[in-house]
Amino acid sequence: MYSEKVMDHFTNPRNVGEIENADGVGQVGNAKCGDIMKMYLKIEDDTIVDVKFKTFGCGSAIATSSIATEMIIGKSVEEAVGLTNRAVVEALDGLPTQKIHCSVLAEQAVKAAIYDYAQKNNLVIKGLENYKPVDDVHDHHDHDEDEE
Amino acid sequence: MNKRIYLDYSATTPMKKEVLDEMMPYFSEKYGNPSSIYSFGREAKQAIDVARDRLAKAVGASSKEIFFTGGGSEADNWAIKGIAYANRNKGNHIITSKIEHHAVLHVCEYLEKDGFEVTYLDVDEYGMIDLEQLKEAITDKTILITIMYVNNEIGTIQPIKEIGKIAKEKGVYFHTDAVQALGNIPIDIKELDVDIMNFSAHKIYGPKGVGGIYIRKGVKIHPFIHGGAQERKRRAGTENVPGIVGFGKAAELATQNLDSHIAHVKRLRDKLIEGIQNNIDYVRLNGHPTERHPGNVNFCFEFIEGESLLLSLDMVGIAGSSGSACTSGSLDPSHVLMAIGLTHEIAHGSLRLTIGDFTKEEDIDYVVEHLITIVDRLRQMSPLYEGVKGGK
Amino acid sequence: MNKRIYLDYSATTPMKKEVLDEMMPYFSEKYGNPSSIYSFGREAKQAIDVARDRLAKAVGASSKEIFFTGGGSEADNWAIKGIAYANRNKGNHIITSKIEHHAVLHVCEYLEKDGFEVTYLDVDEYGMIDLEQLKEAITDKTILITIMYVNNEIGTIQPIKEIGKIAKEKGVYFHTDAVQALGNIPIDIKELDVDIMNFSAHKIYGPKGVGGIYIRKGVKIHPFIHGGAQERKRRAGTENVPGIVGFGKAAELATQNLDSHIAHVKRLRDKLIEGIQNNIDYVRLNGHPTERHPGNVNFCFEFIEGESLLLSLDMVGIAGSSGSACTSGSLDPSHVLMAIGLTHEIAHGSLRLTIGDFTKEEDIDYVVEHLITIVDRLRQMSPLYEGVKGGK
Ligand SMILES: Cc1ncc(COP(=O)(O)O)c(C=O)c1O
Ligand SMILES: Cc1ncc(COP(=O)(O)O)c(C=O)c1O
Ligand code: FES
Ligand code: FES
């Protein structure tokens, strides 16, 4: 069902935890739907120097959170805003169709954390101008083939 | 991964050697078509008769009231659609419960689109229906009550005898899905006012793709699969001879070994329940404390999600199942966990471990040991757990 | 009786060793439930995927259009009821032929009781439908044409390509029962305008109790067995994993060996036909002389009755079948033999011998030799034969 890469990140998730006095914190999803992702960012000179995450969710939710942290560490804030769920899926060597929404959650969690950073510091960040925090990405949850 | 601890016996079971041995000759030697009149067609026919007698004996029915199907789900579909369409002139109302297997619920939903009305009875926190609510639900349009014997997720055993009495009094047909009951609790149809009951071979160490159905003599029901004259014209299709032979053997073994089977799985079940309750915080046992499938363990582990739990268990060789939405790929967690009143949050963290004949004592120790570590690890990752830790 | 010559391959076939070998691991080792997420549930799932690919390839379909069922009859029922009820708003008229298998005819009769109208097309003396009659039968209420590919009794092959064209032109769904076609003639769905086609494993040296169905993408059809999400939510019930694996292997073998299989059975078929025609008087070959199942031999032997013929053959170890009323226990002889215009008297004396991969040349000699004696013996006993002998 899952690629080796997914299983690796699920079993040995990178950057689990919290950052005290983080510069940006974002949380998306909700427990009702069975998935919550929380991202903590440490930002210096417009660069993401540290990331930590906490996730309540399925195997691919944990794996996408883990790989997303790796993908944005060392990047500029602007670059990190550009992280797409597709890039996350690719980096994991693919996800089952019904799990694509978990990667959307990862993308959203990163954006939410950067948005929080921007709000705190009164910044306007390219790519986030029209961003609205959402905690419901569940349209993607239903993916089953139609019954005719 | 070399270790393999299978704790999903309610999903399916390995076939026992005695069962396979009995099936083997019917694949490539005694392969005759039971409907044929030459000798070795008759050979196959006799083998089916023996299997029918064995299943009949296992449930206290007469052989003439037992028919074989292509699985438990087909039998559920047959029972409900067969009764509904054959008795439409009498009424269009069906009563079931909220915790039935999908093979019952989805048939009921299908019938609703075709003009039938269905009442879905509530269950209490243990998964029990309320007999008073049942009585009140019956109207003069009610033609069928369909309530399962033993629930497949939380193991709750319904008061089938009492339900049967009510149905009989009111002149309403009563169907019970006994797929999880056969081989796990004693069944004696003679003692019950049940009109239709169905079974599945692969839940009792028999083959997949074979089911059985008891239809009380005189019950008005349509065939479900029309065609040839097999199964006394009630279920068409060339018989799955080896499968039926295997089912018969499995049913025989299940009744012969019933007491020791129950004692074995119950002991390990209770050990596992205690092991979890004594070692892990924030857990909730789902299902009934006593009226329960002897091998069923179903817990919710707060703050974590079922699929990650299953995957982590799989990595150390333990196979279980979950009612989490993420596992099934659907939006909502299991309808059964919802019906017993769990919140979405909690239902997501459910784990079902079901014990069977090949489960060993040391397996339970291994599972508890690993569960402790895995639950802790996942909780450390969970944003929901943060607030809780401090207060502990 | 030691000798056993099986000439009833159209009734069922022995399973080939390669098929059984491939199934074996899935009974007691790789027994996981394909819907589970742990490793060896996935193992089972993959095995089903392989089988699906193999069957798809055998018939020129895409794997996504192939679903497994509990047999050929279930698939016929699904196809016809599924289309009928899902398209009821469009019309209530179904067209079929008089020589369909009972799994088609009895479903049609059931639907007639539920408000559908069915046209039963005639066939000519060879068992062929008339394309003009078909065209004329189509009305704006017609939702389905169901005509079998190869007849199971007399072996006649229908012009499926032409029927499909007509159906497509008129915007009517076309189902064909290909249970006797698979493995006996080349099938390439890509070349045909067929919307639904069904198969059965035990006719091609695979296991009994497993069927398959091709449903063209986009066809509007209801599920037949409701319940769990198996078979992409279209056919509920725990999959018969070993059975499906066996069917996949059998389908693969059938296509790999198709040419040599056809050459082999055709040669022996023609030898048997000639043997009978050259040695026995008052016989009639039923079915089409050329558009015919390569292994099908179907004769009427005047003045004698089919069951006595079968019993006599059985005594010398030969297994065949008959469309005689006495065999089936029903009042009338085979509806197929009636439809091709035989009188009751003649139809009673029918014998079907169907040849398969394990039939040997010397078997044919043996059969002809014994048939001569048996037919003669039975005729000597027959009051109908008295008048005839003299004139000879
Ligand atoms: C043409 C035809 N259709 C359908 C069937 C039914 O298949 P099954 O026996 O697998 O139910 C058969 C064989 O019995 C057949 O010959
Ligand atoms: C209670 C219950 N009913 C019906 C079924 C369906 O049986 P089968 O898988 O044989 O179709 C199952 C198992 O899946 C079950 O647990
Ligand atoms: S968190 Fe529910 S599917 Fe991934
Ligand atoms: S002669 Fe006996 S059944 Fe026909």
C-alpha cells in the first residue's frame, strides 16, 4: 500500500516535537476527521532554520509531515510557501489515491505556520497574499469510485 | 519481519489442515458435476449431502432447511431481498439495527430506494438493542426483523431468543446474521424462533467464498440467484463442491471443539484486555463486558489514530484491524463505534484484536509489550496529547 | 468399473495441476483478508490483482472492467437484474433468445413478474438467431439485449459482433453470456460492441464457485451483492482468494494454449461425429455444422431415450449428458432442442458428449464402439423401433 519511503518516514519520523518560542506555529485539520497537523518554525533572516511537527493521523499523515519538515528546513520563507502537496507526494515516491489529502494537509500546515509568522511580524509574504487559514481539507477525503 | 502474530480472526481465518485434506480430492479427481447422473457426478452430490448434514447438525437444523451460497454476504442479500420482495403484498417495513454488517445495512438502504421503509434501531453504549424499542417499532406493515447474532466489530451478542419471541408473536419474519456466532457461541435453532440465519465458512477455519443459509420450512422467500435446479431449485449455479465439503468439515470441527475453543480464546482474550487496561492509560474497552464474542478485544486508544497503530503493529508482525476512517478510506469512522456513542475523535483510535485457535499465550505477552511502546510513541507525536501529559 | 472416460467438459472440468498449485498457498498460509492493511492482507490483494490482469488479458479488456463473482450464474443474474433495475426509468423491455442458459432465462421470467417485458427470439434449425428479427424486436423501451456467445447444449456460436453493432446503433445495452466461449474460441472484447460479458472458472479447468464479469466503463448497472467495499464497491463479500487466483491461472493457460486446445478437441470432435454418423443409423447432429464449439458433439438417437443411454454409457465408464426430460426430472426435454424445432420424441433421445484437453484419441474409438452396441441394444427394446427395422 505504502512506498518504502513512506514507511521509512512513518517509522522514523524526522523532526518530531515542539519548538519553544517558535516564530510561527500552524495547525490544520481536526480531530473529528481523524487528522491534525501542527508545525512549529524557527526563522532567522527570512530562512527556516528549524522545524518540528506533531501529527494525529494515519501513516501517510505522519510521513507527509515528516518529509515536509525536511523539505523546508534551510529554505527561505518564500520558497517554503511554494511547497506543494504534489512535491510532497513525489518526494515520498507516491501515495495511494485515498491518501492524497494527507499531503494537502502537510502543505496547508506549512502555510499556516508561515502565515502565523507573517501575522506576528506584520509581513506580507509572496504567495500568501490571499491565504486564509483553513482547517478543513476534507473534500479530498472522499475518493471512492462511484457506485453506479 | 519474521514474527507473525495474527489477531484478526474475525476478519478471516486460516483453513485448518483437516478441512483442506477433506477438500483436496474434489479439485481434480472427484470433479464431476453434482447435477450429472453418471457415477462420479453422484459422488460429488453425496459429498454435498454430507456437508449439508454436518452444517445442519452444527446449528440444530434439519438438512432440508440448509442451503449453500457463495459467501456470507450473498446469504445476507438473499435473506433480506428474498423476503422483502416475496412479501411485498403484506407490507413494506423492515426493522434492523444501526450496528449491522454492511451486507445487511447496504441492502436495507437499497430497498429504501425501492419503496421499502426501514427502521434502524439504536443500541446502548455496549451495543445492545432495546427490546422495548423493537416492540414499539413493529407496525402492521412490518414484514421482517433483521438483527445480527454477534457483532463483528465489538463482539456484542444480541438477545436473539427474546427477539425471536417478539417476532413470532407479531407474525413477522426474523433473520439473524450469525456469521460471527457460528463456532464461537453455541447455536441451537430448535430453541430459537428464527426464520432465517446465515453463516460464512471462512470465519470458522473453512474456505473463503462459501456461505450457508438456514431457511425455516414454509418461509416465503424468492430465490436470489435464478438459473439451474441446484440446491433444490433455490440457489442456482454449479456447486462449489470442494468449498462446500470444506465448510461442512469446518462446521463439524467447530461444534466438536466448541467448548475447548471458547475456553482457549476467552482466557487469552481476558489476558489481553487486562494487559492493556493495566498498562496503558486513556483506553476504553468497546462492546459488552459479558455478552461478548469470546475472542473479541476492541479498544479505543485516545489521542492516536487507528491506521498508524495498525501500521506500527504490522511492523512488529502483529495483524489487527481498526474502525478508523483513515483505514477504510471513507469519511466517517465505523458506524458501529458511532452507534455506541463514541465521539469521532475517540472512534478514530480504535483497534480490534480477535483471538483464535492458533493464538498462543506468549503472543499476548508480545502484543501487550509492543502496544505499550507503540501507543507511547504515537502519543508523543500527537498534538492532542500535549495538554494531557502535564496533568498526569 | 475402472475405465473412466469423461466427455462432459461443458458441464465442468477437472482442475489442472498448474491451477491447483497456484491456489494452494492461499488456503492456510497466505490467508489474509485482502481488505486488511497488514502485510499479508496486501499479499492476498496483490494475488487478486494478478488474477484480474490475467483474465482481462485473456479477453482483451482492461483490468478495471473485470470483477469476480461467485460463479457464472451469479454473474448472469447480476448482469441482467443489475441493468434492468438501474435503467428502469429508460424502459422495461429486454430481448433475449429461446436457447439461453437457465441462469438467463429464469432471470428474465422473474423480471416479467416484476413489470418487465421480454422478447424471446427464435432460432433456426442450427440454433442461430435471426439478425432481422432482432432489429425488428427493438423498441424505444428496449434497455437490454442478452444473447449468449456459445450455446452450452448444441455449441452454436452466435454472431456476437453483428449483434453488438445493432445494439450500439440503437443505444441498447448488450450482454453476452460467454461461459462456454472462454477458452474455446478467441475472445477480443476490444473488437466487439459488448457492454457486459460473463465467465465461469470451472468450465476452463479452474475452480467451481468462481465467476467473472466484464462491465464496460460507464455502463449503468446496480450492484447485485451489497455490503463491503470489495471489488471496488461493486461486488461485496470477502473475496474467494484461492478461487480467484485459480481462475486467473486457468484464464492465462486457456489463452496460451488456445490454438493447440482448439486443434486437439476439434480433431477428436470430428472423429467422434464421423464415427457416430458412419456407424449408427437414424441419428441427427444438433447444432451448427461450422459455427460450433470446437469440443461439442450433440446427437439425437431416434427411438431411444436419453437417460437410458447415459446410464448404459456410465456402466462402461463413459460420462456424458442429455437434454432428455427424464434426466432433468422436468416434464419437457431441453428448451434448446425444442427451440431448434425437434419433436419431443426425437429430443428425448439426445446425447451431448463434450471433449476436452484430457480426452485421448483411443477414448473416441472406445466410445464409438460402445455406442454402437448400446444404441442397438436399447433400440431392440424400443417399441418405436419395431416398425422401422423391417423397412431397413
Ligand atoms: C452458458 C452457461 N451460462 C452459465 C452457466 C452457469 O455457470 P456456473 O455453473 O458457474 O454458475 C453455465 C454452466 O453451467 C453455462 O454453460
Ligand atoms: C457479521 C458478518 N456478516 C457478514 C459477513 C460477510 O461474510 P462474507 O465475507 O463471507 O461475505 C461478515 C464478514 O465479513 C460478518 O462479519
Ligand atoms: S489522516 Fe485520515 S487518511 Fe490520512
Ligand atoms: S420415462 Fe421415466 S422419467 Fe421419463
